[in-house]
Amino acid sequence: MNSSKNYFLVFVLGTDEVGIVKDITKALFEIGANINDSSHTIIGNQFAMLLLISTPTSFTLDQINKGFQEVRENRGLIVQAHKVKDEDMRRKISDPGQLCVIHLYGADKPGIVYQVTNLLATNNVNITDLSTRRFGSESNPIYIMYLEAEVPNEIDTKKLGDDLNKLAANLSVEIKYELEEVASL
């Protein structure tokens, strides 16, 4: 890990409106922080963002928090930051295995996400990204799930695919399961 930098996780939450991402990234730019990794989504009408940022080692948590003061006041956002230890910066995976992408589509019902994630956890598959959306009407809700995961090389991927197909049949949903080798660049 590069000890010439400090790393911070920043969490942002609030009512969605145009320009939030601009204001957050402007605050980071103005304090001289670099965005290393980020994700944001809209859930209902709530904006949620998670960022991993880096700064020179001279930066403190107080400076990061002060840099977001204007955004907090003008947008009414919750902005939380915390310093990340150097040893927690890198994922502790010696062999990432294969990238697994799962798309699920079907009528909404309780337990879909649990049953898919339970099957993956039982097979030692690590979920790295998960997104769900509910569409349609209250009388005819449609559920969509997108999931990325790391499948260890020792897992029988054909059996995992067969198990996902059985689960899809039990849930009366469609599951598309794709594997890709993780390329080293």
C-alpha cells in the first residue's frame, strides 16, 4: 500500500435531486482529494453514495468533514467520513477465481434475494455488487436483480449453474448466469 496517502470512506445520504454528484465531487476537488472508487444509487427517492478517496498524508478526518460542510448545509445531506487503515485498503484475495454475473427477472415475492445469496454463500461465492429494482404495479410487481460475484476456482461451476436453474424454477423467475475468467491486466 502507498503510505504517502491517507484513505477515507465517505458515505452520503439524502433526498435525491439534480446536482448532488456535482456538489460532492466539487467538494472533493476543492480539498484536493482523489476518488479511488465510488458507487451511488437512487433507492425510492433517496440518494446514496459511497466513495473511497485518497489524500496526502497531511489530511485529517476533520479537514475532510469541513470540506463537506457547505454540501451538508445547502443540500441537507448526511455526509459521514472515516479514515481507512492501510491494511484494510486491499482486498485479501489470493486467487479471485472467475467473475460470475447473474441477472434475475420475474414476479416479485419475498425471499428472492435471500434464496439466491444463500445459495451463493453456501458455495463460498463472494458477492461484489448487487442491485435490485421493483417495477410494475402493486397487483403485478416485477423484480429485477443484477449481481456480480467471485466464484472460487475449486467450485464446480456447472453444478452451481444447475443449482441456480433449479432455484429459478422453484421461484418461478428467470435467472441468467454467466462466468468470465478474471483477466490480469
